[in-house]
Amino acid sequence: MGLKRITATEALGRLADFDTVIDARSESEFAEDRLPQAVNWPVLNDAERHIVGFQYKQVSPFAARKQGAVLAARNIAQHVETQLVHRPRDWKPLVYCWRGGQRSGSLSLVLDQIGFSVNVLEGGYREFRRAIVAELEHLPLSMHFRVVIGRTGSAKSRLLHALHEQGEQVLDLEALACHKGSVLGPMPGQPQPSQKRFETLVWEALRGFDPGRPVYAEGESRTIGRLRVPEPVLESLRAATCVQVEMALASRVQFLLGDYDYFVADVESFCERLNALRELRGAAVITRWQTEARAGQLAGVVQELLTEHYDPVYLRSIQRNFKQFDKAEALNLPDGSPDTLRTAARRLAAMPMPARQPEQIAGMVLQPAAPLPDAVG
């Protein structure tokens, strides 16, 4: 038994050794980002941190520490009473707070005195965050990416889902970002994570991949909604082998109407999102599209969005951003149905992977590329 302090690097290598990873920070800190599989046992909640902070600034640090001790003792007692009833003696937690200081120290001291073998993350979440940023610099370089590119509405994301269902390794950045990567991309009822949380999720996904097998991903812009794709990931994807998905315009329109069925059901929401294109497309065009959508002509509006807004800039953008676009293998899809995508996923997975080129391995030194235009599918 006993209390042991461990570094972030050691903790990340041993996460599977801990029965529970305990985040002793407040609920808002926990929501912004956290270690994998962490649970939240606040030693001070948000309101209590505000109270203690007020005491510190307006009264004195000594008064703040006394107030904090009272609040922390009550919260720790509640955690012991509610969370530890059925914990066996050999239960091994990892405890952390922001800097590995008073909050994690107070909680871990009580757990240690009870008789549990407790590990405390030295430097807390702050050191974990530094370790994540450092690993994201080199992890993408070890991956053999195969990037799926194609015009808006060619079912690229759904193809990634089909690949995942067949056991292939998939880095689905849009799913991690809770956004479809366009002006029309916000997902109803699914707010995007914080930038830190997004980067942790990307790191967690990369860390779980086998570098000896291909990793499939979609060709993305520099940003997905309000989130930035980590630069090392972006540059690795833009240097990777490409597969060009082709689908006829009519099939793309039908696919988008199904994929964005919530806009079909709520046309006003669709019209509101179109307003974001006013500066680029002009007020007259957007007003006309909104009028036609409200009149039930949604398919025609979607077709014009594709032919007049997205498709014209696609080719030059993809050529500018993806270094191996000219070598891309074609994957022709008649439609975006589940059966078609399952068949396409099998064909894609059966394609031999080309040897990695020197420019892929040295992806971090490539010149920054111009951002892709927003994509809709």
C-alpha cells in the first residue's frame, strides 16, 4: 500500500494498470478535457472554487485556505461515503487535479490513509496536456494513412463507417469533432468538444492504431467547424496516398438529402445555415435558395449548392493540398446506399498499399497548404 507520485509519461504507459482514473477538478474543468476513462470526483466544484477565489482576493490567502479546507473535507467525505463502499482493498486509483497540488493531494491522502494503493499524477492535468501535445508531434508520422477524397456528397464519411465496421483502422475526424465539416455541418443536439478535448480524442485514436496496418481518413480542411485539426495530423494526411471517390451528381444530391434529413424535416434551420454563405455567394442568390427551399424545392437547391458553390473549387483545392492527388486510385460508386458502401469498403481494403514515399515520412516539413473549402458530405 502507500501513495506514489508518477510522471505523465509513466501514467500514460500504465493507464490499464489503474482500476479508476479520478479527476479531482471541478465539473467545468473535467468537461473541457480529461484523461482517458477518467471519472469526476470534484474536491471543489465550480461554485466552491469561485467562493474560495473570492476569499483569496478580497480577504486573504489564509482565509481562503481555511474556507477551501472546509469545503474540500465535506466533498471528500461524500466521495468516500458514496464511491468507496464496494471498493476492494486491492483497488488501485490514479488521482490528478490541475497541477497535482492541493486537490489531488487532499483526496489521495485520505484514500492512502484508508489503505488503498494510490498513484498521484505529478504535475496533474497540465503535464498530461503537455505529453499529449508532444506525442501528437510524432504519432502521425508513424501511421500509414490512406486518405479518402471526393466531391461533396460522395459519401466519404459513410464509407469510413463501412470500413470501420469491417475491422479496418479509421481516423474519423468529423465524428471526433461532432461536425460534418462545412457551413451546414453542425450536428443537431451535439455541441462540439473543446479544442483540448478534440486533440485528446485524436491522440487517443492514433495511440490505439497498429502502425503496420493502413489507417483510413477523410481529406479534411484545416478546420472542422470551430476546431483546428492538429497540424502534424493535417500535414501527414496531405502527404498520404489518396483514393478518389466518384459519384454522379444526381446520386450525390439524393445522398445528401438522406444524410441531412434533419434539414429536410426543418427547412427553416437549413435556411438559417445558408445565411453563412451570404458574403461569399451574394444576398440575392442566398435569398433565392431560401425561397426555393421553403417552396419544397430542396433537391434543386442542393444541386445548385454542389454545382455552383462546392464543385467549382474542389479540384484546384484538392490538387493544392494533397501531394499525391495525381496518383489517386479511383473508386466509383453508383450511389450511397449501405450495400454499395459495404462493397466499396471491401474493394478499398483489398487494394494494395503503395510503399510510403519520402515526402510522406517527412510530412512535418511540408510547406503549409491553403485550407480546403467547406465540404458538405
